[in-house]
Amino acid sequence: MVIMLIELANFFMGGKKLDYKALALEFIQYMHLLRHARPQKELNESMQGEAFVIQYLSHNDGSILPSEISNIMGISTARIAATLNSLERKGLVTRRIDTNDRRRILVDITLEGKALAEEQHEFMLNNLIKLLSLLDDNDAKEYVRITGKLAELASQHKVD
């Protein structure tokens, strides 16, 4: 699939091969600049750690296993346990033993956790609106379209 896309791009470029290495280096430079821009930095921070766990729990109905959160985030169960301890101390989540399988711990979000998740969601949305509004309408739509396409392709193919 990726090879086919490259060949198609080469065809439309009149047979000239696109220098993907140079393009990747340019992309890295732009991403580094973007990462340090305030709206993007706040978006990145809101999608990690405790904020991510709160968002994940708020968008899933019912109880969640800590191992599921660990797998989604790609971090160790020990790190998730520490995060859940902190969230539990703050009253944002509760943990309980599964009545069907006493070996399993189930995590639930509290009403306070749900309220915080809504605040975080609005904050993320407002920051993203600020970021996208820096572009003209067409560029904003294209950025979202291309990002979506890249996310879809990357999820279908492992990129080493």
C-alpha cells in the first residue's frame, strides 16, 4: 500500500522521486517548533498521564481494568498503578474488586472525575480551535484531513 502511494506520487511528479528523507527532516523541524508553541504544548500535556486516564475513563461506559489503560497508553502497569493511586487520592477515580473474579481490580471514574474530564475536554477543544484558527479555512480543513489520513494509514501499517 505504501509503495503504491509512493509510485503514484512519483507518477504525478513527472517521474521525479520525492526526497522523503529531506521531507522528513523538514517535518521534524516544524514539529519541534510546533511542539513548543503554547496551544500545541498544552494539547500535548493534556493527552498524557493523569489527564489521559481521566479522559479515557470518561469516554468509556462502565468499569475499566488497569491493564486496559496500560495497553492503550503503552506504559507499564506499575506506572498505571501509581497514576491511579494519585487519582484515587484526589477523589477522581475509585477502584474495587471484581465480584465475578476477585483477582481483577476495576476502575471507575467519580462524579468529580467526570466534571474534571469535561473541563479538560473544553480546554483541549479551545486550544485546538486557537491553533486551527491560525490557518485560513482551507488550510485548516486540509490539515485535519491529512492528519486523519496519516493517522488512519499509520494505524493500518506498522511504521518501524
